[in-house]
Amino acid sequence: MSDPFCEVETRIDLQTSLTSLGEDAAFGDAETEIERILGLRKNFYAVLKVGRETETDTIRENRRRLIQIIGTADCANKRAEDAMDTVEKACGVLVHPAKRLLYNRYAVKADFDDAGNAESYHEWEARHANDEVKIPGWLETLLSFRGVAFFCVLLVSLLVLPFYFVILILTVIFCVPLHYLGKWCCPGHMEKAQERAVEKFTRDQEKAETSSALENV
């Protein structure tokens, strides 16, 4: 079975006048690049002259080079603005992992040869934005049986329960004052410590009263 991505890259190579992609890509003058970009505006890989496996740094570098080239065109050239906008959109998608993955799905089915009538990526993305999330058929069948959903919830709860106990223990250790923690764990020791503290306070009071009496004699 042929790899659909290879077919996409083959179309990219056919549509670009150069066989080099990525870091080895060569670009023409402003008018040449504007014409090329607008003709391939729906094929983001071809616009930036990169391949499916090209690193994001190389994609950004090609985008920078193209922006510089297009920037030398006539400021009043509306096509230059459109080309620059296309380059920015292409780079924004291909350097973002999730968006790039979605674009690859779109690119497999897109007809880049029919540039005029082909659906753009943003049209395709908008059309699929409201698609319902479909669960696997086997899971839907399983959940249709009575009690299965409750069993699944119970199973998940049992798996999560140990984590709750760990959190509770950590909360008790770090949030409950050590005084109360010691009182709960070693009540006898805490009572003796309190008795010693009371005895010491009583002795200090007696000494203070004795000293005061001797001074008054």
C-alpha cells in the first residue's frame, strides 16, 4: 500500500520548480516567489518548501527568508500582501504540533492539483470543528448493557482511592499541629510533659514568693 504522505510530498516536488526542500531550499526574486506562493497557497509544505519531517526551526527560517524576499516587492502590490499572509498562515500551522497533525490529515485528502476549487485547510478545519466525537463501536456496545457504566465508575473509583489516602495522610502530617499529633499518638508522654511543666511553674512561683518574703523581713 502506498504511503499517502509520500504522495503528498511527491506532489510538492512536482509543484515546486526546485527539488531541494528544507534547509537546502532556494528561493527566487519577489515576483517569482509571490507567483509561486499564491499558486500553491493551499499546500503549506510547498509554500515554505519543506517536507513532512522538516524541523520547526527550518520551517521558521524558510518563513523568515520568504518574508524578507516578499518585503522587497512594491508596497502597493496587493498580491505581495496575500503571499505574505499565506506564508504566515503556513508557518503558524506547521510549527504547531497539533495543528500540523490536523493539516497532515487534510493534506492526504486534499486535491492540490485543482488549486481553484480545492477546499482550503481553514475551510476544512471549520467544517470539522463541530464534528461529534465518536466512541469506538465496541465501547458503545459494552456501555449499552445495564450496570456496565456503574461498574466502570466503581472500578475507576477503586483505582483512584489509594491516591486519596496518600493525600489525606500528607495533609494530616503537614497541616495538623505537632502538638495535637503528639497528643493523639502518645497521650501518656504528653500528659507527663504537661505535669512536669505544671510542677516547674509551681516551684518557680514558690521560689518567687519566698524571695519576696525574705526581702520584706
